[in-house]
Amino acid sequence: MKGAAPLGVAGTGLGLRRALLAELEDRGAHGIDFWEVAPENWLDVGGALGRRFRAFSERHTLLCHGLALNLGGQAPLDLEFLARLRGFLDRHGAQGYSEHLSYCADDGQLYDLLPIPFTEEAVHHVASRIQRVQDVLERRIAIENVSYYCAPGAELAELAFLTAVLEEADCELLLDVNNVYVNSCNHGYDARGFLRGLPVERIAYLHIAGHHRRAPDLLVDTHAAPVDAQVWALLDETYARCGPRPTVLERDAALPPLAELCAEAARIGACQARHSVKARGQAGG
């Protein structure tokens, strides 16, 4: 199954937050082609809010991005949760599902996305869990490269670890461009070299987001600020290498008005359009 399966989405996406729902119902969102939803935020929601979400999913194209699967953890996968998740994906017509290449639970939920040790043993462990998830969900999933602030016990470089997991699990990649930039600054590697080393054929879609700069060598992935100029430049280089893949603007905190989010998302669309024109020119030349 090597190579990313075409998603049922294209263009520019935005993360759905409950605070946006009322305005979206009233006015809609200009220029947003699809919406990314965290299933954990909606699985157990019933009543009026649940009906509103169902109405939203009937009108809009959705991708789903998980928060609690705990792919890197030691506890057995929660098969009951996976069954409920599969029902959610089917019920709302999700065009794809992704999760973080991290662990987030031990003896209970940790409410953070913690890095998996970059070791051969961890490659085999997490790849087998991804394969099991794909079997249960009966669909391929994409895993996201996460931001991390320490790498205890690392035997492999981040890029080598990530590509090994992708190959062994035979899954897709959700490439978070902001996380590449944040990690490159925090751990002293070349972000563009990292991009060049990725298996382009496995990139399903992209994330872009803002971060907080505490020091030149300490960036924090907050999703609470506009996208940095350096990250926009890295997105442009990513499109130059892999084409204008579907891209989600993430904003989780300090939410601005919806119009401002749509304006920022429009920069994604403009960048995609430039690279589409270049690709057509090259094909015609």
C-alpha cells in the first residue's frame, strides 16, 4: 500500500473549534474548503450541541485528527474506543483520519503529547500499533510529526525514526510544517534538509500553525499565534517539493475573529495557487 492514498479533500482547511460554531452557522467561512475535527471533542456530545455538529458535518467536508490514541504508549490499545471512533468516522463521512506520533497516557491520560524515544525498539512497537489501528478502522491513517523538547535515550535522528515508522507501518504522513521549524530551532538541525529527507509519496496533508519564541533556541508550539514568516517560507518550500497538498491552519487558543482566521487561511490558498500554476507551466513546457 506504499504511497499516500488520495484524500477526499483539497485546498485549505481550518480546525473546527466550538467557539466558532455559532458564527459558522450564521455566516459560513469564506475560502475554507474543509474542516479538521478532533473526534474526542465530539464523540460523547449529545443533545442540541450534538445535533448542531451533525448538521455541520452534513454540510461540510471533514478530516478527523485524533488526540488520545496513545500510539507510543505501553498500555494495550483501547479497542472499545477504536470501535466507537470507527463509527464516528463513518457516521460523519470523514475523508481521512490522523493521529500524533507520540504517547499521551500511562496510568491514565497525561493530557500532553510526549515524544517517543527515537530507538529501533520504539519503531517496531509503534509501527505494530499503527498497523493494528489501521486494521480495526479498516482505513489507512496518517501520523503527525510532533514538536518535542527533549529526546532521552535517542539512538536515531528524528528524521530516521519518522521515516522508519512510516515504512514499517505502511501508513501516511501528516506533515506539520510548524513542528519541523520549531524542532529545527530547538534541536539545531536544518529544517530544509529535514524536508528533503522525507518520503514525499507518503505525505497526505499538512498542518501549519503559530508558535511562541521564548529564546532563539527555545520555541514553543502553542497554536495560539499567527503563523511566523519563517514557517510561511518553509511551507512554500514544502509545496515546491511535494506540490500543494491539502493544508490545515491550526489555531487552538487566543482565537481571533473568524474573519481573521479566514484571511490567514487565504495565504495558504494563495501559496497553493502559485505552485499549481508553476506545476501546470512545467507540465506544459
